[in-house]
Amino acid sequence: MKKNVAVLISGSGSNLQALMDAARTPAYPARIALVISNRPEAYGLTRAKQVGVQSLVINHKDYATREAFDAALHAALLQANIDIVCLAGFMRLLTPGFVEHWEGRMLNIHPSLLPAFKGAHAIRDALKAGTTETGCSVHLVTAELDSGPILLQEKVPVKLGDSEETLAERIHKAEHRIYPKALKMLIEKFFRS
Ligand code: GRF
């Protein structure tokens, strides 16, 4: 039985696209059952609609506290019978209670070779540091930001003259390769049914 996956986004959703593309293969062990965006204008919502995947806006601005916002997220995930949550460019910090509930069943993709360059500016920080190699990581989400167990990483070279945009583009290509693989790995390792 395929696992029901929700993808949480805030923006472009190119990783969402990679996951939806992978999930179209009959042998892939997950179906993307729900997309949730905290931003109504996120392009990822259009991507979901284009392929008939259910999507939902839960706008953080409609909630007075992080707890209330996370409670709304949680309720939507339960209602859709979600087994696994994939964060894909979801730009909200999650509360410890929410993280604890989904621990072991929630993945994130981060544009660096963790533990290097944690936080919201990983690509800029890698350029600033003058490193010749960076990459991307898929990890399980734990209470501490960008610090959970790593499932998969791919190295990406930093080239002479790279800007944030050119480096981001190279990293994104690697992200689109590893995220579907990591989700498959998680399901095969921990969710055998
Ligand atoms: C990716 O670089 C991901 O690593 C980071 O946010 C970006 C999301 O891009 N967490 P997209 O919305 O999937 O195109």
C-alpha cells in the first residue's frame, strides 16, 4: 500500500514537483495526497492543481499564535490520513509539540551539506565562506532546526564566479534527485507494511 504524503510549501515548489513526478511511477511507494501552503500566492499550489493533487492554504497570518497555526496544520494532516510529511521550502518554524507528533515521519530538504550552513541563508553563507563544495541534505525533522538524522546528501561544486542564483540552480537540480530517493528510502526502511 502506498503511503500518503503531505508536502508543505511556501514558494516555488520545485521540490514538490520532483516528488509528484516520482510518485506518478506505479512502483513508487508514496502518493502525494495533500499539498499545504502557508502562502496563498505560492506557485507550488498551481503545480499541485495542474496534476490534480489536493491543495490547501493555511495562512499563518490568520492565526494568533504558532500553536494555533500548527494545530490547524495537524488537523488537516489527520483529516487527509497523512502518514508522512515532507517539508519542501516551508518557511515556518514548527512548534515542539507538532514536531514531536510527527517525529520519524517528517522530512526536510536543506540546501547545504549539513551540519554545515544551517538556517535560512545556507546558499549565501556557503558563498560567503568561500567553500569550493556545498550540496543538499534530506533529513528527519527534530526539535532542533536543521539538525535531525540525515538520510541522503549530494555534493555540489561551487564554481568560480557563482552568484547565489547560479549556485542555487545547481543545488536545486541535486535536490530534485535526492528528495524522491530519500522519501522512498524512509518508507522502505521504516514503514514496511
Ligand atoms: C530549496 O532550496 C530547499 O532546500 C529549501 O527551500 C528551497 C525550496 O525550493 N528548504 P522549492 O520551493 O522546492 O523550489
